[in-house]
Amino acid sequence: MRLQTKALALFAVSGALLVTLVGVVQSAELKARTLDAISHQIGKQLENLDFALTRFLKDVEEDLIILAADARIRTDRDKDFTSFFSADENTFVYHISPHEQEIIDVFSTFRMVHPHVSSVYMARENGSSVRSHKRDRPTRYDPRLRPWYQLAKEHPGVVSRTPPYRSVASPDVNIGVVTPLLDHRDRFFGVVGADITLAGLTEYVAAFSLSHEGQALLLDEKGVVLASQDRSMLFKNVRSIYPEGHQLMEAEKGGPVLLDGQGGRQYAYVSPSPGTGWRLVALVREQKIQAAIREAVSANVLFLAAAIVLLSLATLVGLYRCILTPVGALTQGAWHIRKTGDLRHRFAEGGRDELQELGGAFNQMLASMEAAEAQRKASRQDMLEERSLLEERSLLEERVKARTLELEALNRDLAHEVAVRQQAEKACQEANQAKSLFLANMAHDAEKSRDAGMNGPATRPVEPERLMAVPGQGAPLPGAGQALPLGAPPAEALTGYPPELLALGSLDALQGIRRIGGKAEAYRKQLRRFREHYPDAAAELQRLAAEEGAKSAEAYCHALKGVSGNLGATALYATVSAIDALLKQGRLPAAAQLEEMRLRLQEVMADIDSLAVAGSPLPAPPAAPLALGEILARLEHLALALQYDLGAVEAVLGGLRAGTRGHEIEPVLREVAAKTDVFAIDEALDLVSELRQRLLNP
């Protein structure tokens, strides 16, 4: 936007803001004055309305007292008055006596004198009643139960006004003015009253005009609308008509109350009536007040706007000659420098004002920029040379970093290989130590058995080669090209095995039989146990991984890996080993790996199910009870078999259980057998060790 345009916009906006500000200030002041004037004017009008309304009600009350003192009204001959105790609307017929008709004529005269009175009536203690005119519907009716009758009876000697109530004989809502009838002994015997309908009261109040097209409301002590030009508001509580209705009942005479109604916002002026106990309210629409304010403000704002426009034009002419023209020259020079880059351009200097000083400052700045540009060109070459050196240095650092990472990877691989070799050497040392210990223990036990004169299985030491055929329950399966484990039976010694075992596709039966000591029946039994304890191993592993995490799943997977390896289930062993490696790292297996495990497990279970179930062995004949020394020797033999020859466990454990029937250790041996059945070898070894310690240290 050009500077001239900005100047014009500035003057226009400033003038508009000034006019708006003055208009708002005057509007607020005039609004306050107008509201005060309306409050004063309407307050006087409401006082006049209150005086007239109080006088109207007083006239009715005073005339009602005179009416109650009339001897014709006070007569005690009320037995022939009309009664509606048992009236039927369809069959009722009035039977008016001459005396009752005389009273009706008196009541009719009272109505004529007071045109806003809708009904004049009398009721007696016997339930009879007399009205100034017949009821619209002669329904069954007992006047003694009506609120106006009870009010007069409770206040003897005074005239009372009832709250608004709905008429029984018509749809009107009335206000009753009632007084009791007392005899010469002040005994109550009836009530005389006059009804003023809310419609009639509205006509009376509406006859008074209010300024600014205001409308009058009349409220009783509870806030019920007694009079209103809007007949839909009659007999309703003002609190239900306006959300701010409670303020009308709390406000004193003075400032207005702002109301939100269906027709828009209204100002309400309240004037309590001391004579009636009611409240007079004047409603004035906000639009009427705003219209009066706008008329007063419009003339002043128009005059002010004209003065501001003339002043702005005069100021703009001076601004253009003294400021805008010199600024335009500076702008053109700046554009020339921008387009051409000519730092030798200079601005004219010929005055003492700020614009001329600005031109001189521009000239000095151009001279400085010209010198700086020459220095920049000289520095640019130095910077390019330095950048080239930095790039070469960065490339060298990246090469050094890459080589460092390669060396670190090689160091890690070398450390891992050293650790693996150390573990292998340690395992070999432990195996040699276990072999030496086993041979020494077996030789010692054999010597003790011969000295005691015992014979049988305990006196025949197990061949070391047979025990070393299975170094441990978790020994890894030999890979392709590897030699059989130490002491494995030669191939020609395995030719007598059942062909159905050798024909199994998912199980390497030869390898499994070797690992269990070369016993086909023992291997078959281990297959059946595996079938019983691991039918849903894949689902159980998935559940443990999902519910208890990788640690619990890894323990279960590790046990399954050892069992499948000992049985010769090579494919299942490979799949479970891969999953076990992931769980050791705290990672859960993929769905595809679990599915592969399930398929391999199904193949193994199918092969086991295809085997013919061998007949149940005959129960072992009762054996003679074993002495303590022989029990300890067989427990030692059982521990070695659990560690090195799972195939011999069943025979050793069976003989031990047969010779200890009824002994206190029988439950412990039963638990050892149960642990062996589920391949919990470590737990079985712990039980055997605890049992030996208990027998040695009773």
C-alpha cells in the first residue's frame, strides 16, 4: 500500500474512531438521562394507578360492610335458600322463594354500582347459598369448603381479600372480597362476598395509560399476575414467565429491572402498593428507549463528522507537500539502488528537516556498504578454501569411524568364540570328573555289597560305556558328519530293534534309543510319556508368552527342547531351539514360528499314536525288604542313572520301590517316579539327595 493511501486511510479511520467514540459517550450519557426521566415519569404514573386501585378496592370493601349490615341479608330464615348439596347438572331446577329473590335483587344492584364486580354471593352454615345470578352449571357444591368461606370464618369482624382462585361455576379466575356474618352474640353464621375477575381487574388497570407505550402488570404477594393486557399471563406466577421474575418480587421502588421475554428485552419499573400489599409493574420495550436515544445522538454525530472531514482535508494537503513528496524522492532512489545495485548513487541534500537528514544518512550508509562489499568479496575466497578443508576432514572422520566399528565387531566375535571354547572345555572337565566319581562310587558299592553277601542288580556295576552313551538330558543332537556320542552301541548291535520304531518319519529312533541306553521298550515308554505330557505344547507355549511373558515361556520351551532332543525328534528340536533362542533374548516368537512348531509337534504325535501299544507289564513279585545300607546304595545308583542313563532309571527305581513297601520313604519314591514321568529330572535328583541326607542323619 502506498504512503499516500496509508495517510488517507489513517485520517479516515481516525475520523471514524473519533465519531464513534463521541457517539458512544453521548449515547451512554443520553441513555442514562433518558432512563432517569422514564423512571421518574413512570413512577409518578404508577403512584396514580396505585391510588386509584386502592380507592377502588376500598369502595368495594366499604360497600360490602354496608351490605352485610342490611337486615334482609342477615335474616335467619335460610332454610329455604338454594342448596347444591345433591344437585344434578342435568335435572336441577331452581326454586327461589320471594325472600331469596329480594336478596338477589340487592346483590344485583351492588353489581350495577360496581361494574368490575363479577358476582355477589352469600353462604350460610347450613350449606345453602344465594348468588346475584344463577350459576352457569348447577353442579354439586358445598360453599363451606371454598377458600373464601374459610378465610372469612377465620377472620371475624374484618373484610378479607382471597388469593386468586378458579371459579367452580365458570372458567374465570377471581379475587374474592369477603366478610363474615355475626349475630348479636358475635356468633358466626355465614359469609357475604363479592368476586372481581382478573379480566375485569385488567380492564380497570388498562384504562390507565403509561408513557413510551408502557404496559402495566399487577402482582399479588406471591407473584401471581392479577392484571395484564396479555391475558395469557393472568393467574400465572411471574417467576415462570420471566427468568428474572424473582427480581420483580425483591426490587424496591427505583431503578428498572431488565427482563428477557419472548417479545424481546424489556425494562420493568416496580412500585409496591402499601394499601393493597400488591405490586404494580410497568413494562417498557427496550426498542422504544433506544429509538429516543438514537434521535438525540444522530444530529450531534452528523455535525461532528462534517467538522472532522474538513479538518482532515486541510491536514492532508500540508502533509502531502511537506512529507509525502520528499519521501517519494527517497523511495525512487531506493528502488534504483535495488534494481541496479549501484552503490555509488547519492540522494539530494538541501534542507534542515528530518527528511533531509535521512537522505544524508542514506548517503553515508551507501558509502559504508560499498566498502563492505569489497571486503566481502575478499573474504569469500578465504571461506571457500576453509570449507574445502572441512569437507576433507569430515570424510576422513567417517572413514575412521567405519573402521572402528568393523574392529569392534571383530573383537565381539572373537570374545564370543573364546567364551564358547571355554564353556566346551569346562563341560569336558566336568564330564571327566563325573565319570571318575561314578566309577569310584560304583566300585565302592560293589565291594560293600559283596562283603554283605548281597547279589542281584545292585552287585553288578553298570558298564561305563553304557552310562556315557547319554552325557546329560539336555545334550545337543549331533549334526551331520559328527560322530555318535561316547560309548554309543555300534550299528550292528541295533539291528534287533522293532521295525515300527525305525520306520518313524519324525523321530530318529536309533538316536533316541542310544540316548536312553539302547533299550527299545524304555524308549517306547518315554514316547508314551511325551504323548501324555506335551499334547498341546504349542498352545501352552503361546499362552505363557502372552500371559506371563518371555521368562516363563523360555523355561517351558527349554524343557521341551531337552526332551525332544533326547527322543530324537530332530525337526521339532530345531524349531523349538530357534524359539528358545528368541525367548532368551526377551523377544516373543512370530506367529509363523509357533505355527511351524505346532506342525512339527503334530507329526511327532501322529508317529507316536501309530505305534502298537505294548501289553501292560505284569506286576512285580513282592520283594524282601531292603536294609538301610542297601537302600542307600540303590539311592546312589538311582542318582547316577538319573544323570547319565535314563534308560536304567525305571529298573532301579522299580526295585527300590518294591523293597521299601510300607517304609516311611515310600511316598518320597512315589514323588520321584512322578517327577521322572514328566521329565523333571533336576527336581527328581533334588528329592533323591534330600532322601539320602535324611537316612544318613536320622
